[in-house]
Amino acid sequence: MGTEDQRRAIVAEVAAELRDLAELLRGERSRRAAEGTDTELLDQILTELEPAVVLAHDAEIVGAIGRVLERHGPGPWFDADLAAMAGVGLTELRRIRDQMTAAGLARPAADPPPE
């Protein structure tokens, strides 16, 4: 397994662990709320954890898109085709692309032929 594949595997593992932790904490928060127990600390932890969950997920998406571009070239790609080949949602692909473009890490999407 190459270095990039190893990095992607680590990102996927971290993202899964963060998702699992957030799910566990949400369940505990719901249980405590149903009992009428204070949930303030769990609310704070979840609020602080959520950005890390989102960033890890975004890193997974970037990795999946990168794999497709490495294997099949830079395009031009229809958004729907690239999303399908990467196994990501179309909305997620566009959101990540827009963020990368705004940060100067990607070129703005060219006007592809109509989908």
C-alpha cells in the first residue's frame, strides 16, 4: 500500500471513529434528556466535536475524489459522473469543490456540456 493509500486509510479510520463517538454521545445525551438529567456537558462536547466530524468526513470526500482523478485523469468531468465514480453525494462534491476553489486550491468549474 502506497503512502497516499495509507493516508487515506488513516483518514477513513479517524472519520469512522469520530462518527461513532458522536453517535454514542448523541445517544447518551438523548438518554439523559429523557431521564430529565442535565445534558449541558454533553451538549458542549457535541458542539465542539461536530466540526472535527465534518472536517474528517470532508477529508474522506477529497480522498475519494483524488483517487478518481489519479486513475482517470483530471477531466473535464460532469459533476454527477465524478460524484458517482468517487462514491460521494453530488451536493458534497460541489460543496468541497466550491470550498477548494474559494481557498485557491482548485480551479473554478468550467462550463461543462449540459448534463
